[in-house]
Amino acid sequence: MSDQLTLLAVLTAIPGQEDELGRRLGALVAPSRAEEGCLNYDLHRSNDDSAVWMLYENWRSRADLDEHLRKPYLVSFLADQREVLAREIDISQYSMTSEVDAKFASVA
């Protein structure tokens, strides 16, 4: 099993704060992707409910994710989350069990 860690975070905006939540989440993308242990950090918006956003993240290791969670821009987002979130963030973590296919590994 790989040390790689996948995180899915689903966030639901307070009515009227959908675009503001998206703006705040969008501001996390570039600095998160620049972190050494970040393999990918992708923001998605639900096709069925414009209030629902999802972050799909892959980290090289648990230590890299832990370091990410201490970054000032993420700490700040979490400190102010009640301004835009209708409920707690739904976070799920996964560990990869399959090997990376070589033909896909070069497509980055």
C-alpha cells in the first residue's frame, strides 16, 4: 500500500454565500498546489447544487497533509468558515490500494 493520502472535503455554502465560498476556496488552490507534498489539489462545484463545493486532494504522505493543515492560509480559512458554511465540512480520507499505471503517471 502506498503512503499517498487522498482527501475529499465537501463544503456547503450558506444561502447567498455560494460564490463567496467558491472565491475563498479558489484562493487556496495555488498555494496548496505549490506545497512540496501536494500531488494535486482540485476544486469542484456540484452540477446538482450550486451551494456544494468539493476539494479533491492527493498528498504524498500523512506528514505532508499535516503540514498543509498548519499553513496560515488554511488556518485562516478554517477560522472564518462559519461566515460562509451552512454545516461542518464533510471530510473523508482514503489510502490508495492500486499501483499507479505507468501510462497515466507521465500525464501530469
